[in-house]
Amino acid sequence: MLKGFKDFLLRGNIVDLAVAVVIGGAFGTIVNALVKDIITPLIGAFGGQPDFSNIYFTFNNSKFMIGDFFNALLSFLIISSVIYFLVILPMNNLMNKLKRGEKIDADKACPECLSLIPIHAKRCKFCTSQLEK
């Protein structure tokens, strides 16, 4: 019985999922800090008050805190934008390059001095030897 449970836990998918959850939580913390500490104050600097939590209206002696909803909505939109433009879009571009078979800009070793140089270089910047394409 325990052997089956051990085999289940050590399957590649479970371990990969656990790692993804931990990394996702850490990345979520980074994105939340970026939004809360940098982007929201920038909005406040240009547009006035960045915190809407004090906005409410009263109806039949019931207090509706719509400001908290606006804060959550604004945070969601900002976080979604940051994730899209800083993670999803670059990854999609990278994956499209890989699918088309394009080489990704990287470094290669000079055959003469073994220094790392840009992949499209025609001459080594260290030993000045002519490079073949």
C-alpha cells in the first residue's frame, strides 16, 4: 500500500506540479509587491488617490464598500497586464522563434581563443581572428 503511494508521489507530474505551485506562489508575491509598491503609487502620483477603500455609499442604513471592490478590480487588471507583458508575451515570442527553427541569440566560442562572443560576430573581439559563418 505504501509502495503504491510512494510511486504516485514520485511520478514526474506530481513533482512538477508541486514545483510549479511553489514557484507560482513566489512569483505571485513578486508581482503583488510590484503592483502595490511601485505601480499603484505611480497611479496615485498622476491621478490622485491610489487607494479607493474609503469609497462607499449607504442605502437603507446599509453601507456598501465599493472602494474595496475597485481596489481589487484595479489590482487584478494591473497584475494581469504585468504578467501578460512581462511573462506571456516574451515567452510566446521565444516559443514562436523555436517553432520556426530560428536560432536564439546567444554566445558561441571562438575557435582560436575559446572566448564567448556573440553568435552573429564576424571577428573575435579578443583575438581578432576571422570567424566562419
